[in-house]
Amino acid sequence: MTRLSAAVPPWLAHALRAQRGPIPWSAVLRGALAGGPLLLAAVLSGRSSIGVVAALGAMLAGINDRPGSRRTSVKRLGVPALAGAAGLLVGSYAGQHASAAPLTLLLTCLGFFAGAVSAIGPVASGAGTQLLVASAIGAGMPLPEPGWQRALFFLAGAGWLLALRLVLPTPGATSGDYRFDGERTAVAAVYDAVAQLLDAVGAVDAGTRRAGLTAALDHAEDALAGPRLRRRAGSATERRLHAQYAVALPLAEAATALAWAGDAVPARAAEGPRRLAAAVRDSTHTGPLPAPARSAPALRALDDALLHAAEAFDRGAGGNLHTRRRTAASLVRTALDSGGREYGLRVALSFGAGVAVAQALNHARWYGLHTHWYWLPATAVFLVKPDLGPLASRVLCRAAGTVLGAVLFAGLAALLPRPEGLVALVVISGALIPVATRHFAAQTAVVTVLVLALVMVGGEPQASWNRIGETALACAIVLLVGHLPTPGQRGGGVRARLARAHDAAHAYLAHVLSGSGDRTGRWVLRREAYRALAEARAAIDLAAAELPALARHTEGTEEVAAVLERLVDTTTACAVHLDDAGRLPARHRERIAELLAELTDAHEHAGLDTPEAPRLPVAV
């Protein structure tokens, strides 16, 4: 780490950091073909207002159009779009029939509900965001259509983008059925991650590679767990991909056990997984696979897993998708736990305060907000989302992006013909959104240009400076709400995720030490333990990058997560050794006991409730 990077505070370092990767040209094409053509068709037919609503639906769906499989996109784009349509419907009728005070109360309650639901996961978070943004737009945007028509046109815009996602082939996808290119890429990445972990055994970056393997397995599981593209058992391609993912699980288990042991492995051990990755990616046969030495339990497990994988690849059928099963009751518990309640309260306060301030300014006819008062609460919704970065970072990025986008649009609006130039801006902005989502400031700038263009196409005056003003107000509201004391202990989101990771780790440990021969059940528990740990680690890293006044509430939680990770790794090594020898050596038993004691100490240091640890069965 350089002196300069060490001197930069974490919240500012996060604001300066952008995601990297190849340009998603397929998403760029979909963005260009989504909102712009719909808006143009509406303008030519003399119904520009419905084009504005449809383009808004396409824009919000475009923000959720991330790399992945087609089946995943059905849920990732479709569920938030349905929530947005519902919000637009509720907001439209509430805005027409409720006065300022009841409207503010209704939207504040909706904010608590959407915030609590957002704690469930990324798709739920996107749904909560669109619910609130669309409800604010419905309540405040002057449109001639009734609420039910607005909701239908909003859904049409989002549905059009989803249809493009399902139908258009990905550039460069030349092998196999192009509809499954995302799934193939995700499964191949698992085998590549196994190979990378094997290369790092005994090295300092083995932990990072193990985390990369977890991320690859999570992504592949999600890519394959969406709705089938054909009914019943699915196509032969689907069944083959399920089988290829299923046989990757014992490979990942063996590689993790080898990394835990830390003993050097032969270089050829990683060659087999790499050939399997190429076979998945190119839809070809594996050919002969180099067998590793069988001098240790984990190496024998790796060799057995490679043989099983080669057989499954050649057979190309079978394979149960060992995916997580989340019941409705568990989802409700997640929404109502400490993290869901805390986030729901902050969303409700930020969104409700935005509505109240905007309504007051609207009544006083101040600042020009009587036309676009809904911008203030809608902006607050994006600012309060923790998955967009630490609070200070996202406020800084939102302010900078809004100023840049507003100034850019003001210059372009003075030069471009209307409405043709404005429609062109919508097309260009839609194409840029998939690239701009890599940094919140860039995304804000692009969305600002797109929204301002839509406002003018809808017949309203140029509003760049109003946009800057409402962003400044929203930033102030969210900064204030974000630092307000709340009932109970702060850092509820981190603590709730750590509690779930703890429960998942101990369920996995108890299953392995019970001596059960149910390997399928073991792999499900192992996947859940590592996924829960990854979610907890992401929340901890995000909280650590907050301003000191907020970051102090989660001090010590990183050590809890680190001990849990070591415990799950050790449990995996125990599972592999039990498969090989039927009993655990003293080294493994002692290490588990040490880690359970460390976990108790880490909980006490972090101020967390000390959970009861499972007893080691005498049989092992």
C-alpha cells in the first residue's frame, strides 16, 4: 500500500474506485434499443406522455440489467418492474386523492415496508427501490393518463427490455445454444476458480482465491436456479449444465481442503479443472484429464472428483442442482430482523422527509419545485441505499454526478433540435447506463441527462438547475438521517448477516461431525455457509468504509467473520478426511476446539451475543 492510498480515508477511497471489466456490448445494444425507440414511437403518435413512462420503465430495468444468465434476468428485471408498476399505481391515485399530510404519511409507511423488504437480497432491494421511486413519480409527475394506464406503460417499457434480454444473442456466443451462454460462462468460471485456488495452495493469496471460488459458485448457482426456458425437465443443454455444476462441488471441496492444509500440490493438479472449464465454455468433450498424486486425503478426493467429473461430462445428464431453499417464513424473518428494521426505518425517514420537504416547498412555490417535487424523495431513495457504497461516498458521488449531468444537458439542450435531439439523448444515455453502473457518479450523470431529456419531451421546461437543487436537499436529508441515533443497537444489518453466517457455519459443522453419509445435504450446507459468510463480509467491508461516527458501531465484526471463515474451511477439511479415513485425527479436533474458543472471544470483543457452540460427537 502506498503512502497516498494509506492517507486517503476509506469513504473517499470508495468514491474514487470504479469497477473494472470488459464493456458489456450486448447490454449497451439493449440499452440503445429500449427506451429511445419507445419514446420515439410515442412522440410520432402524438402521445409523448406514455412514451415518457415507458422509457422510465426501460431505464430503471436497464440499471438492473447486469451480466449473468437469461434465466436470472427474468427475476432480476421482472420482479423490480412489477414492484415499480405497483408503486406507480399507488402513487398516482394517492397523489390525485390525498392531501399533503396523508400523502406524506402513506409514502413514509411505504418507505418502511420497502426498506425492510430490501434487506432480503439484491432482487428485493431493486424491487424496493423501484417501488418507492415509481410511487413518488406517480404522485407528483403531471401526466394525463389514469394510474392504471401509467402502470401498464411502465411495465411495457421494462418488459420490452426484458424481451430484448431474452431474445437477442450475445456477441461472440458461437458455441452451443446461445440462450445458455450466461450459464456456460458461470459454470466455466467455477472450474477456473478451482484451478486458481489449487495454484495458490501454500501461498499468501490462498484465502483470496478461496473467496473467489465462493463468488464463482454463488454466481453459477444463481445463474442456473432461475426459471427453466423449457417446461418439464428442460432441454439437454440445461441438464448438461446442471450436471457440470453438480460435479464441481466435490472439486471445490477438495481444493478448499488442500488450501486449508497448506501443503504444496503438483502443478498438474490444476490442469484438470482448467480443461473442464474449457469443455464447458466451448461445449466440447474434456479429453484425457491429468490425475494428481493420491498421497493425501484431499488429493485422493481431488482425483476422485476429477474422475467423476469426466464421467458426468461425457454422459451429459443427471446432476441435482444443490441450490439454497429459502421459505417464505425465512424471507419474512430476514425482513423483520434487526437489519431489516433498521434499514426500513432509515428509508422511511429519508423518503418521508423528502416528501414532506418537497410538499412544503411545493406549497410555498419555492425553488421551482412545484413542477418536479417528486425528484426530491426519489433522489433520497437512491442515496439511502447502502449497496451503492458508504453514505458519505454515495452522497459525494450523487452530488458530483448530478452537477456534471445537469451542466452537460443544459449545454446540449440549447443546441439540439426538439424533440429529435432529445430522443437521441435518451438513446445514447440508455446505451451508456450498463457501462456507467460501474461507478455511482457516472451512473448519476447519465441518468440525470436521460431524466431531464424525458422531462422536456413530456412538454415541461428545461430543469437542470432545479435538478441540482433537489439533489443538494436530498443529500442533506440523507446525511442527517444516516447519523441520527435509532432505537436498539446500530449496525443491525451487519449483525443480522453475521448471525445468519454463524448459524449456517454451525449447521454445516454439526452435519459433518455427525458422521452422516448424506453428501448432497453436506454440499447444500457448505454452500449456504460460504454464501452467508460472503454476504456478511461484504456488509462488514461496506460498514468499515463509513465515516468514523458510523464505522465504530461495527468494530470487531471483521474478526468474527474471519474466525467463522477459518471454522468453515476447517469443517471442509474434516469432511474430506472423514470420507477418506472415517475418523478425524487429533489435529483436526484440536483445531475445531481452538476456533470455537476464538469465536466466543471474538463475539465478546465485538459486543455480540455469544452463541452456544455445538459439542463434538464422541464418534469422531
